[in-house]
Amino acid sequence: MADVMTETNVGLSETIQALVERYGGEVYEFRGESSLVVSPERIVEVCLTLRDEHDFEMLVEQTAVDYWPQSSPRFHVVYRLRSLKNNLIIGLRVPLEGELPELPTIEGVYRNANWFEREIWDMFGIQISGHSDMRRILMPHDWEGHPLRKDYPLGYEEVQFTFNYDEIDQRKPYVKE
């Protein structure tokens, strides 16, 4: 088992090193998993290279992270690609600045990116340029805002406990008979 892990780590390290030499970027490691931080302008090229030259034939997931109130970068779009042939998984992270970030689509490289990118736009408001069908996928079409942004206003009811029951009960809107 240890030999397999060593071979896997060596294969992934070689792939990441080749990408860093070719496209720049930095390596991000967290809990034993390596990701490559890529600029938004290079994401399509990097994905094409991974698919065509390193056998990463499957986009496993694509999502986003909102670091608000931090604004530089405000978002990271996170990709996980899998090579079934080599039994490897690589992560890519694309930092995005500002309130109205934009990113090119990778739909031409991985067709299943269509739904992932629609979800990213629907939940985070990150525009995906060149996407074939950019419309909401989870929220109703007339919904305003993007609910997974950390600056999205929360609408909630305060929880009643025994110590604050009367105070909250006075503010609750009840149906009048």
C-alpha cells in the first residue's frame, strides 16, 4: 500500500511540476492534497493540457469558495480532475477578484462543466464567459441574488429558548383570528 501511495504522489508531483514550469502558478497543499493555483486566463489551457497530455479525462467537481470580507481574492473557483488511467486526482484553484468576477468556461474541455458552471453562477454570481446556457439551475428563475455569497442577506426567525421565550413571543407575527 505504501508503494502505491509513493507512486501516486510521484506521478502527481511530476504532473504539477510540469504545469508550474509551463504555465506558472503556485502549488497549494492542504492535508496531503496538492492543488495548483492558476490564473483565470490560463484555466482552459491548463485543463486541455491535463486532459490531452496527462490523461485527466474526468472533471469530478467544480465549485467556488467565498472569502468575504476579504476582497483580494474574494473568490476561488475550485476544480478536481481525475485520471482513471493513472489513479490520480488533481486540484486546481482559480482566484477571482471583486464583486463581479468572471471566468472562461471549460465546457469545451469537459462537457459536464455545463451544470457545475451554472451552479457556480446561480449560487455565487460568478459569470462564466462563453458558456452555452447560462441560466439558473437551482434557484427559481425570478430569484434575486446569489445565496452562497457570504454577503447575501439572511432571512431567519430568531430561536426561542426558555430564557428568552417571552421577549421573542412579543415580536412574532401571529395570525389574528
